[in-house]
Amino acid sequence: MTRLGETSRRFLKAMASETRQQLVLEFTGNAELTVGQVAERAGIAHSTASEQLSLLRLGGLLTSRREGKTVYYRANPTGIATALAELQERLGTCCPPRPE
């Protein structure tokens, strides 16, 4: 049995939480947000937002950049596309569609 690649596993782990799924939506329209802005918009604690954003970054869904003490997050279209392509390839080999 072939296992999922690291990219797919991290992506799926990041998307396994409904909270993180909702947080990803905050980055539509090429938004760049700080931890504080995400916490405020989502109505969650700063520490919770920081933890969740870190997991989304590790999952390839977000990128980050530091400016002084402030960290800015933004969607990572390349990371998302890479993970989805890997998942699609894996699903195509393990579970090909049935002819109708």
C-alpha cells in the first residue's frame, strides 16, 4: 500500500479543523492579515489564532512574512495547488472512477 506524501498529509491535517477551514476564507481576495486581525475577525483568542495560522502555514495553505515583530499571513495558491494535485493523483490511482 502506498502512503500519502508529506504534502498531502500536512494539507489534510491543516484542513481537518472547521475553525481552520473558516480561517482560510479570511484570506480570499489576496488579503494579507496579521494574527491580531485574524483573531478579531474570527472572534478567537490571539494565541488560538496564532496556533491555527501556524498549522495552516505548515499545511501549505498560507505563507508568512515578518516585518519587525509583526507576522503577516497570506494565501499560498501554489502550495494549495500542489497539495490538491498530489491528492488527485493519489485518489486516481487508488480509487479510479467507475464507468457508468
